[in-house]
Amino acid sequence: MKNAKIAIAAIVFSTLSFGATAADLVNSAPEGQQKVGVISATGGHDLTSLETQLNAKANAAGAKSFRITSTTGQDVMHGTAVIYQ
């Protein structure tokens, strides 16, 4: 029983720490952060799925935030975003 409580606590804490490192979607260049690159994603079927893909790429690049700069498409979306640290 004690091992189960420890395992649950570990899952909760790992989830909280992952959320703390997620990149934030911003509408303009964040104050105190520098542009470090541009990312792109293709394959989403709506704006929400495209935003999710861009967020995952921003997180993988270690970005603190990202700003979507373009989106195109109807059935298959394509988008680009600037990432900041």
C-alpha cells in the first residue's frame, strides 16, 4: 500500500513539473525573452490541433513561449511560429 502511495505521488509531481515547463502561447514578443528560432507544423485538421502540434515542437525546442505567425489550409493545416527563451 505504501508503494502505491509513493507511485501516485511521483506521478502527480511529475505531471506538475511537466506543466511548469510548457511553452506559453503569446500574442506579441514577450518582454525579457529573445527570439531563438522558428518552428512549423503540418497535418492538423483544425486550428486547435495545429496549435497543439506547434506547442509540442516549442516544448521540444526548450522554448518558454511561442507566437503563431501564420496558418494556412482547409482540410490539412500548416502553421509557423516564432519561439522565445
